[in-house]
Amino acid sequence: MISQNLIDTFRMNVHNDLYHNILPFWMKHSLDDEYGGFWGAITNDLVIKKDAPKSCVVCARILWTYAAATRIAGNSGYLDMAKRAWQYLEDKFWDPDHSGLFWWLDYRGQPLVTDKKIYGQAFTIYALAEYRRTTQNARSLARAKEIYYLIEEKGADPTGQGYFDFFQRDWSPLGAAKLDVDGLDADKTMNTHLHLLEAYTNLYRVWPVAELEGRLRELLSIFLEKIIDAQTWHFNLFFNKQWQPLSDYYSYGHDIEGSWLLVEAAEVLGDEKLLARVQEVAVNMARATLREGAHQGAIMNEGRPDRVLDSDKHWWPQAEGVVGFLNAYQLTQDPTFFKAAYDCWRFIEETLIDKQYGEWFWRASAEGKIYPENNKVDPWKGPYHNSRACFEILARLAQI
């Protein structure tokens, strides 16, 4: 039995971090009033790198965060942030010639990397659907649907086996490529499919049509049949066109994040049989992450079947870890999972939350030492993982 005292303390601390740290930080420090949109990079001690590129992923994540915050908390300042992000996506990231969103802009808002990565398109759908969910804005839904049809036309493997990842500006296929510097050259990636699942789940909430339902079911099937290794309960990460794995290592953070996102997708579909299957998989994935990827209350970065490869503790796996372990607790009532969630939150509080300058640090070593060279804000670090975790934690603790 989890004590009410512990639940109340947990909830209060998460609430305070969300509403007095994370959300105010981005409202105060991220706005680029010189060139428009949001600054591309800010150091831990709040030095703005004015010439840093701006990514559509972070802009979309800001839109999602403040649209969700508006829906949940009803603050006009949050809505202003969401509107700003939405407008910047429309005005600067949208490609007027070939449709879709540019990957990166330069600091002035001019196209810098014009590739069309499905990952970035997916995050924009996710954010636009949340904006529609919050404001009932018809234009945001229309744009989300337009991107959805682009992905289905240009990105879907015609064999029905998921989606290719990388395209040139005119949507010509790029073939095998890297999503980021740490990835492998691959035609298909777990990461893109996970965030397509997330995007289509949120889009289905505001546009529940049969066609989209079918694609969402197919994505769940791809995870269950091709991406998840049912022997280890980890995601395979990189694949060729035929879904043959190209690597033998895994990401503990993506495993625990995916465990609850799979359940969310099945819940939205409302198929009890499918939901029961996905819930069982999610618990197995959470157990594997806790057994192999947790160290002193926090989630390490990467491993192989025989060893840990990277014991650093990045900010986003901790956020996803709290939610994933709470989800597993709700499914099993096993107090081991609640303890894992709370331990992960304690690590965040004690190590990652920057009590001097605000927000969370990017990463810590296995021993809890912060890496000062990682920026507080950059083209990959936005407010989405930690704010979403807080929204989810508060909702789940209220249910518990």
C-alpha cells in the first residue's frame, strides 16, 4: 500500500517544478524578439547563442507543451506561447514550394537544412493536434491533416511495412541516413515510428476517422511484430527496408517511454483485446528497463544484452522513466514500480533540476556529475519531455 503522505509529497513537488520552474523558464528565457520565434541555443548559465540554428522539432515541442498547459491549467500566458510557436511553424518552417516542414532554420529564420525528416513532420502533427484539442482552431487541424496525407503519400512504404525516414526538400527519397550524429545509417528507425505513433494517437483524438484508425493499428502491429524483441523486451533501433535490425544495442529511455506510449495508443483505439496485449508488453518492457537500465534510481542511456554501453543519465529518460514506471504500477499494483518512479523523480530533483538558473540540466554522469558543456536549450532540447512527464505524473497520482 502506497501511503497518501508519499503521494501528496510526490504530487506537490512535481506541481511546483512544472508551474514554477519548467513552464516559466521557457516563457522568460527562450523568446527571440530580435529575429523571431525562439532562441536556438542557451547555455546552462543563460548565455544566449544568437547564431544557433532553430529546429522544427523544438518549435513543435514548445507548441505542444504550451497548448497542453493551456488545456490543463488555463493560463493566457501559456496560450500566447502556443500561438507564437504555431505562427513561427507556419511562417518560417513550412515549405511553400514543396509542403512539409524544413528540418532546421538559421538564426534569422531562413531555411538551413531543408530535408524532410518524417520525425519532424510527426512532431508537428502531434503539436497541431494538441493545439486543436485546446483551442478548437480549425486551421491547425487542417494543417495537421495535410501533413498526415503528405507522410502517407511520400513516406509510407508501399509494401505496407511502415515508413521511410529521410527525404530531400522535394520529397525525393534520401535512402539510408542518420537522424542525428549518434545514429546509424538506416532506412527505417524505431524513433521515427515511435513519434509517428504518438502523433497519430493525438491526431485521432481530434480526427477519429477510419483511415487514421487503420494506420494507428498498423503502427502498433509494427511495434509488436517487428520493433520489440520479445526475448529481451527492448526495442530494436535501426532497420533496413525489410525490417532487418542493423544494430544490437538498445536505448533504455526509449524502451520505458515506448512502454507507456504503446498503452496510450491502444487506449485511444478502445480495443480491449489489443489493449490487454499491449499492457502485458508494456509491463515486460518496464521490468526489463528497471532490471538492466536503472542505476541508483536513474535511467542510464544505452546497453547491449551483455553490458551497459553508456551509463550517463540524460534528462529525458528520467522524465520518461517516472511516467513509464507509474504506468507499470497502475497496470500491476506492484509497489516495486512505484518505488522506481519515485526514485527516478528524486534523482531529477537532487541532480538534474538547476536550482540556480532554472530548467533541467541535459545529463549527468553515472556518479551524478553534471556535464557543463551541454546546453540548457538547443535544437534537440525543448520543454516537452519534462513538462509532459509532469502532466502525466500529476494525472496518474490523482488516479492512484
